[in-house]
Amino acid sequence: MHLTGDDLKSFEELLRKDSSNENFEFTFETNGFSYTLDSVDDFINEADLPNKSTNYQIELTSDEGEIYINADTGNRLRISGDRDWVHKKKRQIKKQIDSNKRILRTHAVKIAGAVYAFSMLGIVVIITLPASYQRISVDLNPFQTVIISIIFLIFLTWPYALITVGNGIFPYHLIKKDETVKYRPRVRKLKKSVFVLLGVIGGVAGLVTIFKLL
């Protein structure tokens, strides 16, 4: 699940919905630093904070119960409290997650995991075969032995390597602020400069007009 800007804000609103006296806490870590906020607005709108994180925790406590989400442990979700409230929040959160999850990324990981599992199963089957089925005599020189060993190693590890690389390039879970946030201080500065420039131009034009009338 990837949540960016307004999606992250909508997720907070969803968690607060149907809850009374709620207390919301949002924590995320990046580059060895941890930040704890009482609203995702601070993360979205504060240009000085990091732009994204794959390690975050969200906790909401209310009179009806508690919701805890920990992305660092595979998006672990725990909902506890009044039975009706728990079932309602479960449906709401599931719908939100389904609408924001990356289907291609999820299926790619499942396929790679399945291939890896079948590879391991095949090796186990070969190892446990009766000795009569394993009597294959092949004469290989050292170079051929090394090449076959490398190919065998690649065959064993490529699904796991693919998952690892994919998680680095395209994380399984991610929060990210709106990219325009980092340009807002520059835009504010530009606006001030434009207003000052227009004021100067307007003042000069006014003085010129006055001198022409004299």
C-alpha cells in the first residue's frame, strides 16, 4: 500500500471516523531519525520533514477501541475494542487498503515466492530420491563444474534476489508527501518578490504620471 499526500490524509480521516474522544499518533522513521506527530498534516505540509518513509506506525485510541498499524512488520494491523466497532473499522480499512495497494507489485512478489518454494521442493525431492535414481555419471572438468555451480546458485536465489531488489526500487509499503511541498517555500519567496517588484513598478509609474501632469 502506497499513501501519498491526500491519500494519507484520507486514511487518517477514515481511522478517526465513527470514533469518539480519539487520540491519534503518527510515527515514522527515516535515515536513523524518528518523528512523532499527532496528525499527518504536519508530515504532508512541513517542508523541513523527510519526504517519504517505509517504516511507520499509526495508533488511534478511542472510547470504542484501538487501532494499531506497523508497516515495519509487514503492515501489521491490530484492531481491538467493541465488537461492532471493530468489524466496521475492519471493513473500512480493508476497502481503503484495497484501493491503494499496488496489485502488480503484490502479484509479482507472490509469483516469485511461489517459484522459490517450488524450487526448494524440487531440490528436496531430488535429494530424497532412492539411490538407484541418483546414479548419473557425468565427467566434468573444473571449469564446467564452476559454471554449473553458478547456474545452480542463480536458480536457487533469483526469486529471493528479485523480491529484495523489487522492495528496494518499489517498496511494499510507503508513505510519501505531496511533491509540491518542497517547492512551497520557493513559491512563497517568489510571490513576495513579485509583489515588491509590482509595488516598485507601480510607484515609479505613479511618479511619472504625476510629473507629466505638472
